[in-house]
Amino acid sequence: MDTRAEIRLPTSELRDDLPFYTKTLKMRLDMIYPADDPEVAVLSGHGLRIRIEKGAPEAPGTLRILTDDPDGFADGKRELVAPNGTRIEIDELNPPMVLPRTEHAFVVRRLADQAPWIIGRAGMEYRDLIPTRLGGAMIASHIRVPDGPVPDMVHFHKVGFQLIFCINGWVDVLYEDQGGTRRLHAGDCFIQPPQIRHKVLHAADGIEVIEIGVPAEHVTEIDHTMELPTPHERPDREWDGQRFVHSLVKDGIFTPFRIPGFEARDTTINENTKGVASVMVARPSGVHSPVWTRHEGDILFNFVMSGTMVLEGEGKEPYRLEKGDAFVIPPRMATRYSDPSGDLQLLEVSLPGSFETQVVEEI
């Protein structure tokens, strides 16, 4: 069965529109009638089919044309208005990703204070962990996925960095060039390099993940042609200089952390992103004597996966934090992690992956 779809646009004088759509916008005239005094013209081009009809009741609307050469299309004009009133926008087909400058802030987001979860893509529930999104520099989401098959499609994200860290349950995912199904358990994590194709298959046991994306606003695009799993496994493949990482909690080794009195396991993300970001899981080590520290990184995000602690910030009231709470520490602000419970575990995500931390003697 041959089926076509058209977008109808109005006109008051068809003969004025045809030169604009065929010559300026380089569309093809496919149909026109009646012959003696045309009132309808059908044109196609750029993946679009339009029907310009005299006296049509719709508003003129806006057409967006995306091209690899916007400066060479329509004499370099980015905005035009057709004789029938339709607004035309010319834009890049694959615009470069823009990383906004970080608007630094001290942020504490407590689970107990949250509004209801929001239903997002593929039926997943989202909770925003950084309402300011640091000026658009990053988004941190606490995500719950209903148990069972996930109505997902093969897709990819146009991002600079993306982390999926499982904090409860498990989820099965397929990734381009990474073999068969990958199962993520609590404590495990993926990094999804820019534009790697993937598909969520199945979730269970009250699955919850923390997802970090840089920048905050990034495009998710469906790939209608790729089938997963792909026939070849290429574990060393890079996407924009980053490798896929599947870090398993069972393989983690704890070593001294950047903050005295803590130890941490490295997920190898710093190494595999070539310093774009680091992801660590930190916990108290032995007898804890809290110290004040400052960091010189750009973004330092933490999520309390278990246990409790008191977060002290220079010039701020102390915050008692527990499981599900999150915080962001801006660069050069002195903070102290006090009164940690023995079962405290912190997920720390930093950008860039390596930065200097100083112990502060006095505040």
C-alpha cells in the first residue's frame, strides 16, 4: 500500500509562491491543478512534502530546513518569509555541541524535600537532582524504571559525557559494538560515549539509576536502521575519544581517596574518557577525623548511596544527609564531611577527571 503525508499551507496567490519554493528553497513541483487557474500545488524536497492551497484555513506556519551548507543555501540567509507568509528557518544539519560555561553554586538536594517524580522517555520516572543545572552545564537525574520489558528503541545521545550508575535492582541494555546483552547491577555503571547506539531491554527488582549528562540540554536521536546487537564486538572502539565502560562493583579495589579519612574505588572512567570525567565510590576508612578541603575542579557532584553524614560548607549551615540526597560543591569552596556512618557510600562525579584538592588548616 502506497501512503503519503502532506503538510498543507495556505496562499492567496499561488503563482507568487511557486518561484520561491522551487528556486529559492530548491523544492520540486510534483503536482498542480486546475490547469486554467491553479489553486493547488504539491511540492517535495529535503524530506518534506507540502501542499500549497489557495484559501486553506491553516496559519502559514514555519518550515525548518536543515543542511550541511547553510551558508550556501538560499544565498546564506538563515530566515526568510515566503509570499504565502510561511516562515522559513535555515539551520545546520549537525550543529556543533555547545558546552555552556558552568554557573557554579553550592547545591544540596534532599530526597525528603522532593516533589513527585516526573514521567519521562519510555515510561521512566525522573527526579531532578540539580534544579539549576549549573547554568546548563550538566543534568543529574535519579531515574526509576518500572519492572519488566522497556518500550525503548535504538537511540543515541549527542553529549559530551554521560554516566549511568545503578543504585538498586538491575537492568539489561544492548550497546553498539559491545557484544550481547549487558546487565547492570547495583554498584555497577556504564559510560555511554557520545553517539554510541544503545537500547534498554528489561528492568527488574525496583531498578534505580543515577544519570549524569553534559551538557544539560542534549539531543536524543532514534536510529531506525541499526539493529542491536551489532555483528562485531570492538571493545577498544572510541567515540569522540571516549571508550565504552562497564564497571563492575565486584571488581572494585579501594585505595586512599583525595579526602583524608576516606577511601574510594575507581571505575576507570577517567582513563577511558582521557580525563573528561572521573567517577568514584567513596567510603570512610577506619577512624575518621574530619578535615576541611577545597577542590580546583569545575564540577563536583555527589550522591549519597547509603548511610549518613553531615556536610559542612564555608559560610553555610550544616546539612545532615542520608540515602538519596545529592550535593554539588563549587570550586574553591571549603567543605568538610563530618560524622559519617560506617555504611556511608558516596558516588562522586567530577569534571574534569583530574583536579587538585587542598586540605585547609583554618576557616
